[in-house]
Amino acid sequence: AQPPFQNRKDAELALIKLIEESADKHQVTILKNQPNEPVDMVDMVASTMLVEIRADLDKALRWLHDLQQPATFLSIPSLRILPDQEDAAKVMISINLQKWFRKAESS
């Protein structure tokens, strides 16, 4: 049930929607949500975002768990968690997210 790749804009919008809905659900503040170049493989394409968030550690971990459900087709090539300098109860997470789509000619 991997979604088909239509075009870069739609793929990025799908990833942004997924990130924002999940962040709202888990009370995670998105500081940055920047699209990057897609990753193109033989039969798949990944929409890629650099995302920075601030949240309580437990909420941030629940958010990460929610994002990584098999049906989302997400991978995380890099992740960095640091304490928030302004609020010791929170963490700052910088994450590279990839949402994978099958190419239209693939089944």
C-alpha cells in the first residue's frame, strides 16, 4: 500500500501534512520544516525534509514513534537530540525525514 509518486510538490505536501498533524497530536513545536532534494532510487522516490522541533522529551519520543509507523513509509537517515538551553525540561531535535513513494511504473 505504498503511495505512488505523482510529483515533487504533492510528495512534499504529503510529508508536511504528516509532520504537522503528528506534531499537533503530540504537542510538539515545529521550529523548522525545510524541504530538501528528493532521493531517487530505481523503483522509489523519497520526499525529504529537515525538521527541527522543541518539546518535552516524552512527547518528542512519542512523536517520533508515531511518525515511524509502517504505514507512513518514513525513514530517518539522521537524528540529533540536544537539551534545550532555555528550558531544561525540553529537548531540541533535528531530524532528516524521508517519506518513500513508489514510482508510477512500479507495482
